[in-house]
Amino acid sequence: MPGQRSAVLFAWILLVPALIYVCAIVVYPLLQTINLSFTDASLRRTTDYIGWENYARIFDAEFATIIGRTFLWTFLSVALKMIIGTCGALLLNAALPGRSLFRLMTMPPWIVPMAIGIFMWGWMYNGQFGMISGLLQRFGIVDGPIAFLAYGNTAFWATIVTDVWIGVPMVTMYMLAAVQTVPQDLHEAAWTDGASRLYRIRRITLPMILPAAITMSMISLISTFNSFDPIWILTQGGPSGSTTTMIIDTYSTALGSKRFGEGAARAVVICLFLSAFALLYFRAVTQLSKRMST
């Protein structure tokens, strides 16, 4: 018993630095944000406690539209990242000449600073001298220049494409590592039995990398839901709010309009959504682990 108590005490001593770090970086700012969300804090007046008014104020038709747009933007971006990244991982794992070169070519979005890469996409989306509009006109697909960031629908998809470009390398490398853990003897046995490559991918590779795909989907979902730079640099939420997501709306409210209390309430709502996503993720992983163990 004394030995066990000393071991437990030693374990807690080792955990103290991590606990202090988490409390200082996560818990304290979160509690302060929650407290701020119940006030009318701004630059124009003294701070007073107003209860749930900030939350009652933000849940209107406009904010509901922003929530729906955020979920749609996040779903489309994550889906494209996972599809492109998984397909890229399967191709990079194939025994092809120049495979190392192709793996290296997936890295530019990581190597190039994010802001510079986004500005590059903004230049390509320009209607007057942008490359995309120029190519479409050259091949006769459109008659005149298209300013992709000037219209709601095209701006919405333009920000998604830019975010996918930024996120695909991480998904590709993560899924490539997962694909390489699949035992080759399973593929060889299936090949000996006459299974095609597509059948082997569908029946062997994809089921075995499913846990990694779920984990990567959750990581990508959280980062994409909080994605700020692509939208802000390209459109700042415009035109006419067509690319305004919850994170852009929170930033504009808190730091743009200086309504810190209302912005904090929006941040708390975002935290609640992400917490729900995390709980769903852990539940899915738990059920998948139970199913695989049986």
C-alpha cells in the first residue's frame, strides 16, 4: 500500500506541469469567455451583466443562415479533402516510377506560407488578369472575364477550393501512413485468388484504414470549422455575406464592431458545436473498436 501511494503521488507530480498548462491555456480563457458572454462589454460603455441577452440576440434568422452556411461549407471542404487525400494516398502507395517525386509534389501547400498561397489563389480568381478566367476564355468556355470573388456562388466555391488546397497534403500524408500499415500478405492472397485491384482496395484497404479515416475526418472537421484565413483574405465574408461563416461572424462582431460580449457568446456557441462533434467522434471510435474486437 505505501508503495502504491507513492507511485500515485509520483504520477500526479508528473501531471502537474501539464495540468497547469491546460488550465492556463484552455480552462482559464474558456471560463473568461463564458463570463464575458453574459455581459455587454464593448468600447462604448461600462460593462454590465445582462444575463442571456447576447444569446437571445444572436439566435435570429440571420445567424441561423450563417450556421447553415458554416455546416455546408465545412461538409463540402472536409468531404473533398478526404476524397482527394485518400485517392492520392492510394496512388502514392502504388509501385509507380517516380513515386518519391510525386510525394514531394504534395508538399507545396505546406511549404508555402498560408497567406502567400491564399493571395496566389486570389490572383488566379481575378477576373481581369487571373489565370483561371483567362484559361476559360482561351478555350471558349466563357465569353468574357469572370470575377469569381465578386459573386456569391462562385466566391463560396472559390473559398472551398482554396481551403481544400491547403488541407489536402495533411490528409494525403496521414492516409498514406495508414495505407502502408495494411499487411501486404492480405493483398497477395487476394491477388492469388484472382481479385482485381479495385476489389482489393474496396474489400481490404478501405476497411482497414477506416479508423484512421474517421480520426482524420474529425481533425479536418475541427480545423475546417475554425478556418479563418482563406475566407478572410479572399472575401472577408463577402460578397453580401455569402461566405460569412460562424468564425468570420464572431471575428467581425467582437473585433470589427467591438461588441465583445456578443462576440464571446458567438464563440461559446462555436465551442458547443465543436464539443458535440468531439463527442460524436469518440462515440463512433468506441463503437468501431467494439465491432472490430468482436
